[in-house]
Amino acid sequence: MDDKKLPPIDFMTFVFSLAASAQVHLGSVPNPSTGKPEKNITLAKQTIDLLGVLEEKTRGNLTPEETELLKKILSDLRLQFLEASK
């Protein structure tokens, strides 16, 4: 078992995890398993869409900070997706 202390699991940790996954699929960051950038636009889109569903289904139930951060992450990922799709 890894001795590193893991961050507490909360809503934003979940969102950051999904965002990191999307960035790996976009090829923006290296795949942690291989250390190499790998692009999979289909998986990137699915993960970004999942974050969009999460935004829609949690509307009105998040703190203002959570709402703003989720909105910003989605905006950034959608722009990265457009660039990666060219």
C-alpha cells in the first residue's frame, strides 16, 4: 500500500479527479501509467460531458466556490477539447 497521504474525498476532489482524467485523454498531461501523452478524444469528450451532467444535476446544491470552480474547470476543458479536436 502506498504510504502517501491521500486528500480527503469531497465533491471538489471528485471534480478534480475527473478533470485530471479528461486532461490525460486530451493529451494535455502525460498518462501516469506510461509517462507519455496519449490522446483519446472520445474518452475526453465523455469525461467532459460527465462533468457537464454533474454541473446540471448539482445546480443549486453547491457552495458558490464549488459552483464557480466547476464552471471554470468545464470552460477550460471545453476549450482544450476544441483545440485537441482540430
